[in-house]
Amino acid sequence: MRVNVNTRNPEKPLFTTRSLLIIALVVLAVTGGNLWLNRNAPPLGYVEYSQRGFTIYHPRDMQIYVEGLGQPRPTSDLGVLIGRRETTSLEQFGVIWLSTDMASDLDAALDLILIAAQEDNAEVTELGERETSTVNSHETRVSKFTITEPGVNSRGAIGVWYCDEDDRYLMLYLLHVPDLSQPDVLSKSVDRMWRGYVKSFECH
């Protein structure tokens, strides 16, 4: 088979079957190599945070903070990473790390953080049943909630893992307000957004 695409000399083929096959193999090799190199890369518009003993992907335009909990600075035993972006809507996630000296099990760790949230001028008005699942070979306790703060209602989710690599509890939470001009309208996107964060979350 010969493909005549040489307009200057129609009798002389510009590409033969052999040359087309070589081009196809080169394209496949380059594409496959790029897919392999980027197999664990964040999705488009996201970046990776990989410090403090865990990895998570978050939107590129989020502001990121690392803070202490009940203390001026974070330590290896206690602290929180907060990612937040606020435009016409509000999206905030956080990862809390907690020493096992502070809680006896997953439920106790979750109770501790929910109590701390209410003491910080936030009222948990709805709290769903706790569900047990497995994420990256770690048992997880997850609960959905609605939280009321001055001037706004947020739907959210929180989950807790035990990370045996460094003997700590890790808690991932998400808050979402779809329209800040209508702060009483609750988000319908929390489940989808939550799955996206959980998919990339890993302790190490």
C-alpha cells in the first residue's frame, strides 16, 4: 500500500506503509510514556500537598495554611492544614493530625474534633450516622454534617483514619457553601467533592 500525498510529484509517494507505521509507533511510545510519567499526577487545575506525613490534591487557587490547634504552632502530634477558596461560593478542606495519646480510637478522635468545633463558635446542627469504610487499606469512620456559624450554614463531611506509619489519627474534613449571597442554601455537591479529596488522600 502506498499513500500519495506529494502534490509536486504524484508518482512519488511521500509516505509508505512502513514510514506511517514507524510514525504511529513513535506517537504511541511518546503518549504512553507521558501517561506513565503522569499516572499519579494531580488532575488539571489541582496541585499536590505532600508534607506533615500525608499527601492530598487540592485546587491550585486555594490559599493554604498550617496552624496549631489550641496552641500557637503545629507540632508533630497536633495541628491542622487548611485549604480555602472564597469567591461567590466557599470551599474549605482541612486535614487534622492528632496523637493517639489524645484519643483511644477513631470515634473518640472524631468526638474530640466535633466538640472543639462547637467550642469555637460553630454549632453542629445536623450530624449524620457514622459510616465505616476502607480507604487505601485504612479503616475509616465518616460522618456528614451541617454546621452553623455566624451568618452562614455549611454542609460538610469529616472522616478519620488511623495512620500506623506514624501512629497518629488523621482527619479530613470538607465544608461547602454554594452561594454566599444565599447563605441558607445548603450544598448538594458535598458528596462528589468529598470523594475527590478522599481519592487523593494518603498517609505516609
